[in-house]
Amino acid sequence: MNRSLATSVPRSARSRAATSTQLQQDSAWRPALVLGVSSLLLLGLAYAVATTSVSRLLFPAQADGSLLIRDGQVRGSQLIAQPFVGDGYFQARPSAASYDPMAAAGSNMARSNPALQERVQAAISAVATREGVPAAQVPGDLVTQSGAGMDPEISPAAAQVQIARVARSRGLPVERVAALVQANTRGPQWGVFGQPRVNVMTLNVALDAQQGTARLHGMP
């Protein structure tokens, strides 16, 4: 009889211990689930809604993508380059993605790659012929691609070399086109970061607006 009591006590203790452990495990899951769901709702939903609402309130144009609108239709964005057709427009940098935002990427070619060197030399010759300048005067950003292939900005030198062609094609004085280039030239960010640059998208829009062009040629 003593042996039976001796064996029943450990079994009862083990049963209580197992039940206690199970309760502890169940209670440990609850705060983890609550924290996970709360974090998802707070950071994944509430934060996104709050920041989007504030940005649309304070910066409505930027929040919508810095869109360029003509005749009530979206023609492009200040942030994304696209090709323009015709000599009356400034051209942006080449694009390895063919100006497709869904395929934004660089060529990933090293400077020592023969294919890259051949492409750059061909681009130099094409730009020199188009602008009527010696090959040595072709700015590097007109023949090289940006990392994403979507850069809408060029250097002031790259814009300057295109002024004569654009003015001649549009029948405008060179000084007038140069003034538009200057008006669309921005300095370093906060006066410190980066280099002066010209946004090709806004510059071409300004050209059409000044001449009263009904739409942006070369834009969809």
C-alpha cells in the first residue's frame, strides 16, 4: 500500500506540472499575437495612412508623383526621363531600360567592357553629329547611362551644347532658349549636396508653354 501511494504522488505531480507548463505556453502566445497584430495595424496601416495623408496635405504635387499635365492629361513626371522626338527638344541621358519605369536598371557593364566602350564611342559620334560640335565637346552625361536609366536631369554643360539645335529648330533666338535653360537650372541640394543640374522634362514643358504649343511633341 505504501508503494502505491509512493507511485501515485509523482504521477499527480507530473500531471500538475504538465498542466502548468501548457498554461504557461498558452499564455505566452497571447502577448506575442497581440504584439504582432498591433504592430501590423499600427506600422503597416495607420502609419502609412497618416504619412500619406500628411504628405498629400503639405506636398500635393510631389505626393502625386510630380506629374506634368498638359491639356488636362498626364504627359509625364518631373522625376522620370523619357525620350523626345524632334530637334526642337532637349534630350536626356541614354537609358539602358529604354526609358521604361518597369524595367529601370543600368547596363551593369564595367568601364573595361569592350561593348560599353564601343557603345560610348558610337554615342559620342551621334551626339557630336546631332549638335554640330566636335566629339571632344560632347559632355559625358549625354553618352552614359544613369544607374536606374530614368534620370531626368542633365548637367548645365549637356544642356548648353543642345541650345543651338533647339533654338534653330524652333526658330527662337539663342538667348531666349538659353534663358529658359538658366531658369530650369537648379543648384546643389540645400546648397551643399550634388551638382547643378537641368531637368529636361520641365525644360521641354517650358519651351512648349512659351510657344503655346498645343501638346508636348514626343510625349504620349
